[in-house]
Amino acid sequence: MSEFPDSPFGTIITDTQVVATMATLHGWEDRYRQVVMWGKQLPKMDEGHKQATVKIAGCESQVWLLAACDENGIWRFHADSDARIVRGLIAIVFAALNHKNTQQIQSIDIEAYFEQLGLLNHLSASRGNGLRAIVDTIRQSVA
């Protein structure tokens, strides 16, 4: 896990903080810019880790995900994508699911979280499906 960054934001930001930030923004363009900004803060994954075995199926863009659990049962994730908006969406998912135990990850109502952010109405169907594929892969990884 030493190659895993502590947080996609450089510091741990919670899903509550993401929701609060998004609530202050007006219009999809402002929200889109914020998502892209968060994506820029997501640490890049080393090219050597971008293997077919960690590539997420079902995403419009290329997405790679690594997961590791520490001795206390806390999961950490590291992911990357070739698309700017997807990198931001990964950061948003990590705010909700990173640094949590299996039970917490499985019990989070991710659809309600996405609804609070007002994202799904503005994403293409394939992008929304890809977002769900990222969450599903995380949940399968921790099961």
C-alpha cells in the first residue's frame, strides 16, 4: 500500500464536504469544472500498474483500479483514467468509499450520494454506467 496515495485530494475530504461544495455551485458548467478540478488532484497511477487485470470493464474511458486493505480492515484505493471528467468522478467516489471498512463501503447509498451531487442528470448514459461500474468494482473488491 505504500504506492497508494493517502487521498485523491492530498488530504482526506469526505462525501459530506463534496456534497457541500457542489451545493454552492450554480449550474452544470460550474459543477463540471469542479469535478475536473478534483480530477486534476487525483494522483496519477504509475504506468506499470495500468494492467489489463486492474482495468474496469463497462467504462466508456479506460479506468484502472487498485485496492488494498490494511491490518485494521481499512480499504484504500488508487485509480486513474484517460479522461479528465472520469478522473474527477473517481475522486468523488473515493471521497465516499476510500479509507473505510468493508461494512461501511457496502452500506453507503451511493445512488443517494450521486443524487445529492446532481451529477447523473448531466452525464451520458454510458458515463453514468461507467461510474456505477467503478463503484461495483470497488464493492466486489472488498467483498
